[in-house]
Amino acid sequence: MNTTSKYDHIRIEKNKEKQTATIVFDRPEKMNYISMLARKQISQIFDELNEDQDVRVIILKGEGTQAFCAGGSIPEFMETSQEALSHLAVNVAAPERSPKPVIAQLQGYSFGVGFELAMACDFRIAADDTLLGLPEMNLGMIPGSGGTQRVARAVGLTRAKDMIMRARRIPANEAYQWGLLTKVVAKDELEQEIDSLVKELVKFSPLAQKVCKEVLNAAEETPLSAGLQIEGKAYGLLRTTEDFKEGVDAFVEKRKPNFIGE
């Protein structure tokens, strides 16, 4: 495993054998809070990993056992300009923009920008001690990095208001019932569950996964008629790829396909 740490309490662990890169929020003594500088760096990190051909799946996790990420650096909000605050959601959306599958590995406190980052991921696998929350109301503020919009789209307006306007902490099992989490497992099974999901994802064509993610993300922002056109165009495009030909050949020949992303 190759580990790099040139960022503000964020380190990157690459595993060539598993074809993964893990972004670790590394400030466990302070619940892995994310500074303003780190927010900018998250976008840069994803730009680099998106171009790394050895990385098929990206994982976000927090160091230690108490928190994925308990939020941002509160004092820095008073030191940051109004204009800069208005664009925080751009960097936090980096997992959503990535062409690769992104997994949030959650445990303990997942609050504020930590939860907003998790909501921008494709999969949220949580330990059963996970608590999700957007506590900004306690500060006389609202979530500002995509929290209001992604939660409302995921669970509907009634539950979003119940969670955000009351600054409620949502335990893992309730969050799963709402549709905020992909899966909830015992804490000692979390790493194994992540490994299992990674093994499943890397079996598929990286090109098909990229296109599928784009089409699914478009579904949130387009009417059905436009979404069907996007899906149809993508379907036709993938028909011309080597991976689709390989998939068909492998099916006919009753063997596992060898996808190359072309």
C-alpha cells in the first residue's frame, strides 16, 4: 500500500492490488474536522485520483473510531469572505463529479460538511454507531455545502425539514430506513463490507460505470422526457465500445469478462 500525506490532515492510501484509493480525514483528536484549506484540497485530490488509471474505486473514511467527520472548523467561518462561503458546495461535490465509484465509510459522528461529503458519494456504508446530522441551526446558520438540497432530494421535503430545521441527529438504522444510507453493518464488519463492495465494483466495465453514474446523476435534475433521451444516447454510445463486445462474448462463451475501459 502506498500512502501520501501532503494535505491539511488528509492522507491518501493507494492499494494497487485492490485498485482503490482511500482519502482519510486524519485529525482523530478533534473528530476529523475539515478546515477551509482541506475543503479546497479535497477537490484537488479528486482531480488527481480521477486521472489515475490504477484507481478504480475511491473511498472516504475518518481516522480513529469516534468519527467519520464531525464537521468544519467553526471559527474559520468568521474569517472567510461571504463570496467564498457561497461557493463551498463546489468542492464538496467532488465525489459526485468523479467518474469513478465513490464510497463513504461511515462510523461515529458524521456531521456538517462530513455528512454533506458523504451525501455526494455514490455509496454510504455505515457502522451501526453512526450518527448523521446537519447541526447548523444551532449556530444560527443553515447547511451550505449541498446539505439542504441533497437531503431533500434523497428523503423528501418533510423528512429533510424534520432533520435540518430541528438540527436532529439521525441514528444509522433510522437513516437507512429514510434512504440516506446504502447499508448498515456492525462496526467490526465495516471494513469487510467495504472490501466486499469494492470487489464487486471492480468487476464491471469502468467505462460503463462512468456513463451509468452520469446518467443516474442527471435523473435528479432533468424531467423524465429529457432523462430518457440522455439514457438512450448513453445506451447507444456504449453499444460501440470494446467492453460491451467483450461482455457479450463472455456471456456467450460462459466465462468472466475482461473489461479494459474502452
